[in-house]
Amino acid sequence: MEHMGLKFAASPLVLATFLVASPAMADGVPAGTLIENTATAEFSDADGTPQTVDSNTVTVQVDELLDVTAAWQDGSAVAIGNASAVLTFEITNTGNGPEAFNLTADAAVTGNDFDVTVDGLAYDTNGNGIYDDGVDVVLGAGAPTPSLDADAALTVFVLVNSPAGVTDGDSSAVKLVAQAVTGAGAPGTSFAGQGVNGSNAVVGTTSADADVDGSLIARLAALSLIKTASVIDPFGGSEAVPDATITFTIVANVGGSGSITDLNVTDAIPAGTTYKPATLTLDGAPLTDASDADAGEANNSGITVDVGSAAAGASYTVTFDVTID
């Protein structure tokens, strides 16, 4: 090709060279990266001598993109009784630069049967995905998460407590909100000079603000205790006369959908009667009267049967005999 006496090389007129400081992340070139570009023209002068001319170098600094996602990790509703529970979430920095996030937990979600009390927010420090009291760091009021690198995720725990008056089977949700510390807003919003290495920070498609609900379900247990008595007199009848035997039967039924612990059934030996030794039973199995390895203890003051933990739907029957004085 010839133009105004100049002959240009057959190769492309402009050759572009891009220099990238580090490899691209999954979510784009890292923030603060300098993209440099220099054009080159090759030609022959009037004497046919090859010549090369370089343009000035143009440098563009990649801005920081502010993006975040949040996901609930428990998979199914977390059971809560009359005490505490932990909801597990994960937030991911889907931007292209390091960023910390402000976290809030909203327990007043529309449609809740009950609203829990949020006791605190914590993050997983040992990477086991389980809240470890005294190990995992509890965030102070208004404190952000540690800075997360691009594409890095953080497991977050929301610590909650059940209010009074919850009914078995009631459901509730808690919303976790994560927002970039640098700022959030409509996609494209720019924060001048607030990005990596003085670059601009630009809000991405997530608005740098993510939220997700975690679910709870009330699993409560109720205990009913029913006591009956039957009499056998010395004559083979059922009259409550001296020397007659009274068999007391106590039935403990665990209702609801939760469980209980430390179930202990006690009963005093009524006045005017004497405990009949070796008659204490649990679900038909004899228990010793002495305070030893089995669950029972009995004497003329009363009986004690230590059942322990009990799940919903369980039933336990305790019997013992006394003689009318």
C-alpha cells in the first residue's frame, strides 16, 4: 500500500501490546491492575528505508468492582426449643478486589409465627463450618467482617434465642444482610479513589448488597404425668384397710416434637403407709432400692427414678407398693 510517497508494511498498521500485572480472577481482572497499551506504525521513507514509530503508552487502571452474594447453609429449618440456636450462612466477595462487609440480622421477617432475639453475629475462624463458642470470633456491634479477597467466602453464624410463648411447630425466619463497607447503591455508582491503589470503586450488579433468609422451626416437648392407685386387701378384695397393699403407677408421657433432658420422677411415701421393699420398677423392670448404678432409689421417705433424656413420643411407667399401717 502506498500513500503520499510512504510505503507501509504488509503487516497490520497498528500493533497493540497489553501488559497485565497479574492473571484475571473468575470475576475479572484484579482491581488496581494497570493495563498498558502502545501502538506501533511501520513504514518506508522516500528512499525506501524501513522506519518504525511508537505511540505514547496509554495506561488504564482497573477499578474495583463491589459485589457480594449471600447463601443460607443449613439446608433445612433449624430446630429451636426454649433456648438458643445457630443459623449458618456464607457470604462471598464476588467483586475483583479485597473488601470487608457490614452484617446485620433482621429477625422481624414478614410471615413469622414468632420473632427470635438475635444475640450476636460471629464468623468461622477454624474453618469447620460449625459454631464453636469461645473459638469463633463474635463481631462487635457495628463491626465489619475481615477483608475478603476477590472470590473468597466467609462462613457467618447468627446466634438467636427463642422468645416465651412459642408453640410447637411454629416457624420463623431471620434475614442476614451483607453490604460492602466501601459503599452500595445502584449498579454503576462510583466512589472516587476508594478502590485498590486509589482506583475508583464501582458498584456491580448485586448493588454490593446481598440478603438471604434462614429458617427456624419450634421443636418443643411437653410432659404429662398421670398417677393412679390400685388396692389389694388381705382378704383378696380391694378395700383400703390396714395391711392392704396400694400399688401406685406413675406414667410420664413426652408430647410435642422436641425432647427433654434430666427427667426425674419422684414421689413421697404418703403418711399412714410404709414403703414395701423391692417393689420399685421402671417400665416393668425392677430397680434396686439402694442409691447405686441403676436409675432408682426408694425408702420410707419416697422414691426417685432418674429417666434422663427423653424424646417426643416416649412414655415411661414407674410403679411401687406401699402397705397401709
